[in-house]
Amino acid sequence: MNCNGAFRFHKVGQGLFYSGILNGGAGKSNPTFSFVYDCGSESSKVFRDREIDDYKALLPYRKALGGKALDLLVISHLHDDHVNGLDHLLKGVKVDTVVMPYTCDKLLLLAQLESQNDEEFLQDFYADPINWFVERGVQRIVLLGADRREGERRRAGEDMEAETGDRFSTRIRPDGILGIEVVDGTQVVYYKHELNMLCRDFFWMFQFENLELDRENLNKYIQTMEAYKQSKGQELINVLGNKQLRNELKEEIKGACGNMLNRTSVVMEHGPTKVHLAHIVCNPLKCICGGEVVCQEACVSCMHEWPMTILTGDMELEDQEEMELLRADPCKRCLVLQYPHHGSRNNDISKFIQRFPYVIVLSYGITNRYGHPDAIPLRSLGNTAHVNERKSFDYQIFIE
């Protein structure tokens, strides 16, 4: 089967907005498949919303839905610069499936605490993201890395078969499901830490993985928050409403527990199932293929077998910690990798570079307040594409 995919890291500055549209040509009832991984920016609402509008203009109108359709929306984790564009993205758009990290009630409080944005929609979203999506008519929500006890509490009888919609095969394995509930017509699936979903119209695989929630770290976080409330004699709602107190508490939590929300990040790998030939076209970029520089000034055209893209959000791995999706696999070649956390020095991925010989994308703001990207990881990288307020990164994959 012939098909092609067009993919973009959008120029939103300090944040991440990645999109893809698969096209299968004429003769199909649904000739396209659309998906988004994260949608946010700290840099500029103008840059962000312009990129969202350009993407939405390409989305197909589906008569059965009565609007434009987004087949898959993936949220890596609950930080402003990864989610604050969702309200604009979903206006006039129907979403089939959302994949996001499971976040217990206590961590939802942390998302509100760490937020730098006072937009009403964002506070509503952090308070109850499931209900926020339900109100917008999402068909199903898959919560990855669910707490086993929470999953058991949500268990819906003996039938643990998850509906996966018209566009996906049933690769949500029953043995990975911890619980299912239906909320106002939306199916909510509590799932383990690894998930495979196949878009059967295009034989395009989506694989997801995130880290297990550290129970000891979560307890530290709860104890730190309670101790701070007692020391200040304030209820949490008052702390959230006071910028100085909120920043103090945030720093105490970070010192005791690290970046907990970053560690919930859902990593996504996507690409065609094994094919004989894939023709790749990138925007202008120095590309190394087979050890030789293919192109430095014009568009790149190279051949790969089974080309994959890996998106990492703000993933943070401890020393000796690994993820299955980041293991070297001689059967799969990674075409594009998004460097975690905007090039932060806390994310040394040098041990994975052997699997990523082509393009590493750094998404950051030119004038961001964090100093991203850090010079230390930059020294270990080879072929990089820099995405910021001025530059996007685009590539297409043509499958024969």
C-alpha cells in the first residue's frame, strides 16, 4: 500500500507542538489520519495560536462528526508549555482518542502549583483533565501508567475489553488494562506503562511508554506539602493564590522530590509497520546517511527501512534507568528523535545515540528563562535541528 505522512515540529518557542497527517490517497472512506503530540508554549500566544490555526486548516471535515476531526491527541505531561494551546486547538475540532499520563489527585495539585498561567481554562484543565476532555466530546481517554489500586477501584465488572474506535485496531491488550469506566459517554481506560496502537488504515504503529509512579517519591511530596501548609498556617487554596508562597512551596517540593511531573512524561514512537522502502524528505538540514553527508543546503532525500520518530516530552531518566522504546533495535531505524526537556542538562541521552543516527530535534525558546538548550548535551549531539520562534522542522515519509 502506498501512503505518505507529513510531520512538523511547530515554531512555538519554549514549548512543544508536534503534528502529523497521514494520507492514503483516493479510494478510502477516511483517506487521512491526523494526530498531535503536545500543544503549548511559554514564549508567545501569537506564535502558538498561528501554528495551531495553520494546522487546523489542514484537518479533514468529517460529516458524521459535524466538524473537523483529530484522530489522536497525545499529552506528554501536565506543564503549561506542553498543554496551554489545547483550548485553542480543540475549538471546532472533534477528538477521537486521547492518550495521556495517569495523574492522581495529589499530582493534579502539583500541576496547578507549578502553573505560571492564570487562564481559566488551564486551571479547569489541571483540576480535572478527564472531565475537561469529556465535556468536549472525546470518545475515549487512555491513562498510561495508572496506579494499580486506582485501576482496581475503577474496574467495570468482568468485561475488560476496551473500545478502540474505527481508526485503530484492538491492540489495547486486555492484560494491560487495570480498569475501565464510562463518563458521560466517554470511555476512560486505566492502563499499564506500555501501550501499542495500530492505525489499520495506514498500517501505522503508535507505541507509548512512561515510567512507573514512584510511591516513595509521591509520599515525600505529600509530606512536604503538608509540612509547608502547617508551617505557614495556610490552606492550600491560599498558597495557590499567593505567588510568593506558591514559588516557595514549589522549590521545596523540587528539592525533596525532583521534577515529578516531568517523570510522568509519555514517550511516543510512531512510524509505518515494516516496509520495503521508505523515501524521506526533510526541510533544509545537513543530513548524514550511511556515514556520508547527503545534503547541506537543499532538501534531503534518503532511503530508510522502517523509519521511526520518537517524541519524549520532558522525560527524565535516573542513572541506569531505561525505557523499552529507547533500547537499540537493529530491526528499526530511528529517523527523528525529540531531545527531552528542551535540551536540559538533566537528560543525558548519549547512551541512546547509537539508535539515533539521523536527526535530533531541540525545541526551545530563543529567549527562554531556563537556559535551554544546555551546552553540555549539545556537545554530544551530531545532526541537530533547532526549533524555536523562528524555525520549524518539517519532514515527509513516502511509503511504497
